Amino acid sequence: MTSKLLFFDIDGTLITEGPGIMPESTKLALKKARDNGHLLFINTGRTKNSLPTKISDLGFDGYVCGCGTNIFLHNKELFSQKLPNDFCKDLVYKLREHNVPVLYEASHAIYFDHTLPNADQWITAAEKLFQIKGENIEDVLKSDTLAYDKLLAILPPTPENERLKSYLSHYFECIDRSNHMYEIIQKGCSKATGIDFLCEYLQKDKNDCYVFGDSENDRAMLEAVPHSVAMGNAVEPIKNICSYVTSSIEEDGIYKAMEHFQLI
């Protein structure tokens, strides 16, 4: 069998939202796919620093992290696109004016702004949700070199926040993740550009790619390849664009999709 490239979102695809449970059938499917000679990649909005141990311990062949801002093959970083340090500082001060909860994401760390209203409550919730330990954004503000790659912000629909989103849209793509949460990604980077990069690097065709996802931040990569899989727990707009809809995570969705495409 010709070796294929398999790309997996994490939250809502490989593991359940919240508890982060990975079914045994998913682990078995990943092992069988690897035994068949396929290359397995994580393709996630998470940065490398915030990958769950239960994912990194599985020994994936590579990682597209931060929605395409960092790309790794066998733990060697092949690509990195960071924001300039001065821009990072200016943006922190800009967001402070709006008092919105923000998570600043870098490949080496996650930063929080402790000066914001209710900061402790927001930070505690975020660290629990993403299973991370954050650093203080003051480290970036005091540095001439430190930077971050992307942001996650809570932006309720107020006139002020609409103006803020308009400003951010000059530099970023703001992806609505529901519940007023926006994933804010550098323009020119996406989960799809990560696939493009690896296809070129590994001299593979898009027809050799299979992509698995469930949410709006997976849209770019799901639309980028002919073989796209929506989980049964995916949102309806994502199901509508995929070539195959499998069952939910808990109902062995990954295993069934790999069987469908004869990857295992």
C-alpha cells in the first residue's frame, strides 16, 4: 500500500472535549495505520507547548501546530512564523484597553495577562481546560526577543469588541469557536498551509492526504484535500463540507473512518 499522510485535529477528534478521553479503538487505529506504513500528523490550533502528554506520547511522525505557524517532522522544526516582538508588545497594550480575557500562545509557552479584570478566575479556568501552566505576558513586554504566534480571546458581541475584531482582522483571521471565543491566527497561516508545506517537503500529492476534524478551525484543512473526515460529533457546517462523516469519538469514529478509506 502506498504510504499516505494522515492529519488529525486533537480536541473533538482524537480526544473528547473537556475530559480529553481517547478511546482504545482510536489508539488501535493509529497503531494499525502506522504499521501499514502511513505517516501520522497532528494538525492543531494548539502550540507545541500545550500538546497533551497523552498525544505526544503516542509518537506521531510530525506536528502542524498553532494553525500552521509551527511545523515539526520527527521533532525537528521545519517552519516557524512568529510575530515581531514590537508588534507583540503593542498588541498587548491594545488588548488591555479593551479588558478582554486573552491567552497569548507561543511554541515555547502560553502567556496570560494578570492585569486584566478577573484575571485569576480566567487564568485558572484556561489552565484547567487546556491542561497547561501559563507564564506572565510581562516576560514578553520586558524582552527584546520573546514573541508569541497566535491568540485566543473572549469577545462578547459589544460595539467595542466589534471594533476590536475589525482592527485584528487587518493582521489576523479571527475564527469563531463558539461561546464568544475567537482563535486569532496570523494571516497566511492555517492548518491547510501546514499540509501544503509537508506535501511539498515530502513530495506527496494531496490525493495521498486524509484529514480528520470536527470544528470551524478545521475547515481550511478539510477543504484542502479530497479525503476529508468529519467526526459524528462535528458541527453541521463542517459535516456538510467533508467527503465522509464518521461516527462520534466515543462510537469508534476514527477507527471506522480509517476502515472506510481502507487505511487499516
